[in-house]
Amino acid sequence: MNKKILVIAPHPDDEVLGCGGIIKKYSQNGDEVFLAVLTKPYEPDWTKDYIKDKLIQTKKSNMTLGIKKTYSLGFPTVKLDTIPQKKINDELHQVVAEVKPQIVFIPFYGDLNKDHRITCESSLVATRPLTGSAIKKILCYEILSETEWGIEPFKPNVYVDISDNFIIKKKAMEEYKSELKKFPHPRSLEALEALAKKRGSEAGLTYAEAFMLIREIL
């Protein structure tokens, strides 16, 4: 029986950085992967061209990974702390209720970016283990230039072999041209590969993605 996976991301491109390899692994296996992106850029903080380009980049990247459907919740980027958290919780709960995922990926609670931390908190509220819930597993993913810059250490206890599809993860990230930086910035393609190799070496693999298991129901 095919699984339903939900990836919850604060911003477009976080899903690729943290889960691009396993998303492709799931979609290649015939599983259904859904993406919920909490925020989007608005004027005057971003230009019309940037906003238009980001939307196109997101669609192309999602297609590369095989994501079935993307939910854009439309909250303002870097301003989640200005939104009543109950509203964020309720919006996410609606997505979870519609998708009915078995596995959920969320950002790490120790990330430097406040949008990430709020997303994590609201995700945990929306995925509470209530009677009748389909959710069997929740994992936190790491995001370059956010997770490693926070005070709380990311301690992975789940490793996923992405040796066969790292090149697809890299291609999906290349679609986000507006977000890519030059090495040694952590948002560079070189840093993306370096992290995948590092996590791979920790598990005897060529390339890997690492996660923190928050809850699993067997």
C-alpha cells in the first residue's frame, strides 16, 4: 500500500534543502508526497520580479522532485511572529486533515530563523496523536544556514540513503536560482553536496539526508 507523506516547510526551497533526496525516493516508489509551504514573499519587501520568479522556481523544483500537490498557506515571509499562532495552527490542521499523511517532515525546533521555529511548533500542534490520526511518524529535517547557526544542536538519529538520487536533489535546488549563493556560503550547491557527503559518511553511505525522529507509533 502506497504511503502519503507531508513535508511542511516555512519557505519555498526549505523542502529541497532538508528533504529533497527522500522526497524523490518516495515519489519514485509510487508514494504520494504533499508539500505545505507556510509563507510567500510580498511587496514592498520583495520586488514583483522576485515574487514572480520564485513562484516559477517553486513549481519547477516541485516537478523535479515529483511532489503531487503543494499547499501555499500565504503567510508573509519572515513575519510569522506577527500572525496569531492559532491561525497558523488551524491552517496547518486543515492541510493535515485533508492529506491524512502517515509520515510528516517538519523543520527543526532549534533553527535560527523564527519562521522555522514557529512552523515547527504549529506543525506539532497540527499533528498531535489524537484518536483516528493516520500519522505514524514525525521527523525534523535540517536546513543549511539555519540549523547549524542556531544554539540548539541538531542530533540526527535517522539516516536515509540518497546516493542514487542526490543528483536530482541538486537539480531541484538549481531551480531556486534566486536562493543560491557562491561557495563557501552554506546555501551553495557545493555546501549542499558537502553536507550530503558528511551525513553519508556518518552512516557508511556515499550521500545521505539526516533527520531527528520526534515520534513514531508502531
